[in-house]
Amino acid sequence: MLFNSLEYFLFLPLVFLLYYSLPGKYRWALLLACSYYFYMCWEVNYIFLIFTSTLIDYFSAIKIEQASSKSAKKTWMFLSIASNLGILFFFKYFNFFTDTIELSLGVFNIKTAFPDFDILLPVGISFYTFQSLSYTIDVYKGESKAERHFGYFALFVSYFPQLVAGPIEKASRLIPKLKEVNPFNYDLAVSGTKLIALGLFKKTVIADRLSPYVAMVLDHPNDYQGIPVIVASVFFAFQIYCDFSGYTDIAIGSSRLLGKNLIKNFNLPYLSASFTEFWKRWHISLSSWFRDYVYIPLGGNKVSSSRHYINLFITFLVSGLWHGANFTFIFWGAMHGALVATESLFSKFKIQINFSFLKPLKIVLVFAVVLIGWVFFRAASIDDALLILKQASHIEMQQIGIYMFDASICRVEELYLSIVFISLLMIFEIAQYRMQNIGKAISQIPFALRWGFYIAIVFTIMFVGIFEKDQFIYFQF
Amino acid sequence: MRKFIIKISILLAICFSIIAFIIDAKINLLRDVNYSKYLSKHKSLIIGTSRSNFAIDPSSFSEKYDLFNFAFTAATSPFGKIYYEAIQDKITKEKGAIFLIGIDPYGLSLDKKEPIFTEEKNSLGRQFTINVNPNYEYIFKNNTPLYDRMFPAAKSNKIKHENGFTQLKDNLSEERKIEVRKIKILEYTGSSHNDTISAERLGYLEKTIEFLQQYGNVYLISVPVSPELFAIQEKYWPQRYQYIEGLKKKYKIQYINMQINFPNPKTIDYVHLELEQSKVVSDFLSRKIDSLEASFAHTHITSSPK
């Protein structure tokens, strides 16, 4: 059940009405049943997988807490980590791992043949595995108490708004929210509804509109060069942003309708003036997870400078691998690791030029480099990514205005619409960047104008939006 | 909470009203040729794949049958749970109906390696309502973005009819036709290699016959295809006639094999008939059904106890 499907827009109001009509003590059971149903809509059998992870982590955490010796605590934590990562490894990385070994040994003329499993990656496995994993680690570190109520814990792992693509929440934050028997909160519900509308706008009006152009050009790098490749790359940057942040907006909005606010996952990332800032604004919950469970355990910045840069690099490398079993993701992670480490190095030398007029330039520069990263992220292989970059460099001036809007790639009307809607989104985001609280500003607009704006947004989604075509990009991770 | 629900309802009602107004005003411009198949129940049905969809025009048949073309494509309407349940919902369940079931081997097949019922993911499989006019569920699920589908810029080669029949325009050049026919041969050769006749699909064909027989006479039909394609399908399913003979005996139904009457029909792509040819085939089938219905009525009258 996709967030942009009619089914979801029957499911969500039904959950909403049932939730508030039930007595507080039964609400968790309703949410758990709805969350399992939501997950089973993709593939019924994978419910056993999420249930297994839940069982392992539920008992591991209790055992960790009950264990009297440090070594016993460690044993239970490793059991939890090994089983969670084992499941993740099997479903996500096994074929990549064996293929890489076969390829490496092949260089030395050693022939091996590992079995190749034709398995479907369970939707959201990386997200709920990491969320569940953080819980047992927190219990081990004494930062969180083991949850004794199995129902609440199962709901923490499977809570439907954030189950398949985050935001990744910490148990210490989400479980208390799930336990709260909150009365209906009008302001939270209104802000949630607005977020759902914004998310749908990003996904159906922008991301899915850009998708055919991006696929046509970037999937066939031999057939296009120059401007269309650059346009497709820029479009992909907006496609992935609108797809993923749109998903997150709907997730947070849905949860707010149930009176539970989830953490922010995006904060105008394409308006970042540095790579470090970009990672504080893009997929914030994952960046925080890697900071807390990879970067800090490695020593963080409380080590020598050189080790600090290595820590940064390793963290981003692992983050790249988290995204997928492909060298393109590893390269993408390594590239960002190198950029953030380099920035950190320069900040040590206090090389900072703070002229306000330079900020827009810095934003454009960061966006351009992020764009190159997205090319690797999107490409099927490193060779393809390099080919796309090579093809993009073959710019001929006569292409501007002709091939840029090549009707053989995509209908011209669709391209104009894409550009108009991206521009509108950017104007909205820049206004948000400057005002900080755009929601408050909108609420102060005169009633008729404000309602006109809301109607225009919903009407645009219904009339211009593309439904039921593409899954959300981050579901594959 | 009441204030919130009222406000949201008003907002959505305004937006839906605007959309409904546009849809109602411009419904005839909707490019989707299958839309008319999701609007209302009918007494009699034409069932099958694209061969029947593009070949049999209900307007050639007597109005008393209220015949409707409910055939889609081999991907959307092969025999299976989805199509069977849709057929059950689609008929008015009045007595005296006729049901023309197109027998197409590729609508009875499954992939050998991955025997998955892919029609579940197609329009009919995803649809909850098939007898609602206007059908907003269908429009939103299959025709987005709406602005584009209702103001078509591209010229379609298909013309929709309210009786469910889809008319194919012969607007291909001879060179393009040769190209398209080559592709079709490759497609069907590939399918014949990769697919196999499915026992489960055959089971659903029989369940469909059993269900429909409660309301009228069932006729199995073969829509003619080009000799080139006919040869491929004969090789793919050589037991076809034996199987159909079995069905005829078991259910006491008639089989009208129009391949015999039209061994070399005029087709656009070897599979789908040209408009003129579809008219000839529909008229032929209509006369045949009328005579068979008349003979059934005669048998019924003469065999009735006096």
C-alpha cells in the first residue's frame, strides 16, 4: 500500500477515526494490527521476518538488562546485532558479497560458484532493522530501559507511518509517544494534514513527473549527450528529493494525525552552503543514526585529527553501503566522506571566507557537487556513471532550447510543467529558509486567500498529480 | 475533532466538486478506451482477450441481448480469479442472455518459470468498483495526470465505444505494418516458448462457463488470426480442439471456430482485425448466434411437455 494510493487514503482516515473512538488502553493494539496489515499489503510472508526481528530484540534487551555481568550483557547484544545484521546481510548483500568474491578470485584465475539467491528485498528492511538495532544498543549502553510490554515494542518496530522508509526513530523517543493516551490535538492534526498535502504534491506532481525523463536519459547514457544529460541529472536531484522528502512529509503528517510527532528528516538540503551542512539537512534521522552508532563508537572527533578524518570517511562509506549492494553506493558514500573530511580539515585551519554575497555561490557549488554524487547513486554501475558524466560534458550551444526539450525524450508540456513546479517548490523553500516558520505566516493570510491556496494545492495534486505509477525510491533500501 | 473533520470535508468536497465538474464536462475526451467497461452491468457479455475486444462489435447483434464487449487483453483479462469475479459482478443475472467466450491460448497461459497471475497488478485486478458511472476510482487509478488524459495531444489509434468494443484505426503505413507484424511474430514465438497452458486458468474457464450457464447460452468462439500466427498457436497448443470438444460435450455448448470461415483475415498486426474485417466477422457471428438461438428456442418449444 503506497502512500500515494487510493487505498492509503481510505486506510488512513479509517485508522484515524477508529483510533480516537477507542479507549486509550486499546489504541496500541489497533495501531499494531493496522501496521502489520499495512506491511502485509506488500508481501504477506515478510511479516514473519519483522516479527522474528521483533522477538529477538525484545528478549535480547530484557536479557541485557537482567544480566549481572558485563560479558553476559555483551553476549546478548552481539546476539541481537548478529541476528539483525545477519537477516539484513542475507536479503540485501549476500549476492553482492558472493559476486564480489567470485570477481576478485577470478582475477587470480580461481573459479568459484556460490549459489545465487533470487530473493525479493523486503520493503523497509534497512529502516526497521536499524531502528530495532539502535534499541538494543541503547539498552546495552544504559541509555534506554528495556520495554517489557511486547505490544508496545512490536509497535515501535512496525509503526506504519515510518515503517518502510523512516524517519528512523530512537526507542527512548518513540515508545513513550506510542504509550501516550493523547486526546485529539487540533493544531497537530492540521499541521499533519498540511504536511500530507505537501508530501503528495512533491511526490505526485514533481517526482513522478520527472521520473520518465530521468529514466529515458540516464538509463541510456549512450543515446544522449550534453544538455539533455545535464537536465536529466538536475531533474534526478529534484526527483529523489521530492520522492523521499515527500514520503517523509506524508509519514510525519500521518503520525501527527494520530497525535504523535516524528522527528524531522529533511530541512531544505539544497540550500546548504557546505557538505557538512548538507548532511545536517538531508535524511537527518539516518545521519544521526550513523553519528550515534558508527561515528562516535569509532572515536568521533575525540581522537587525533587524522583518525577523526578517517572516522568521518568510514562513517560515510558505511552509509553508502547501507543504501544498497552496489559499488555505485559505496563510491557515493566515499565521495561524501572525502568531502566532509576535507571540509573538516579546512575548518581546522580557520580558512573561512564569510562574505554574505558568497553564500548563494557556495549553495550553487555544493548543489553541483551533490549532483555529481547523485549520478553515481542513480547509475547501474560505476562505468555507467562515468559515461553519464562524460556525455554531460559534450555540450553544444545549439542544443540549448532544442534538444533540451526534445519531444522524443518526454512531452514538452510535461517538461514545462516540471520546471514550473520545481520553481514553485524552490520559491516556497527559500521563503521557508528566510522566514523559518512559514506555517505561521500562511495562517496569518486572510481567510479567503488562505483557503484559495489550500484548494489550489489539493486541486493541483488531483488534476496534475500522477498516481500509482512509481514506488518511492527509498523503498528499495 | 469535529471542527477538524468538517474543515477537511469542506476542503475535499470543494476540490472533488471542481474535479467532478471537469470530468463530467469533458468525459467524452477521456482517452482511455477501457473506461466504458467499468460503468454498468449488462445482460450478455463478450469475454476474452484483445482479439475479441478489437474484433466483435456488439452493435452487430440484436438489441434484445444487451450484449457488451467485456474483453480486455491477455495481460488484463486472462481466465483466472480476477476475471471470473469481475464477470460475476458485471452481469445483470437476467435469464435469456448470451455469452461469447473467446478462446485464445495466450489467455489460458502462465509463464513456465514464474507462474504468477500478473493480472492482479493490472487495471481490472486493482479495481474495486466496475459498475459505477462516473467511475472516479477507475479514472484516478488509471488516468493520471487527469489534465493530460482529458485533453489528449497525441492521436490514439483506438476509438472507444459505449458498448465496450474497441475500434482499431488503420493508420499505419505499410512499412510500419511490416515492422509491427515482425514484432508480433517474435512476441508470440517468445510467449510460446516461455509459457504453458495453465491447469488453473483452464479451471477458471470451466468455472466461468458453469456460472454463466445459469443465465443463458454460452458460446465458445475463435476469433480468426493471420495464417502465420495461427501456425504458431497450433504448434503451441496442439490439444486445443480435443480440449474444446471435451468442453462442448461436458457443458453441451456450441463452438464457433471462425478461423474456418475466415482463414486469411485482414489484420493490422497478424492478431487484431482491421475495422472492415471486424465488421464482417461481427455480422457473421451475429447471424450464426441468431440461428443457433432460434434453433435452441425451437428445440425448447418442441421438447416442452404439452
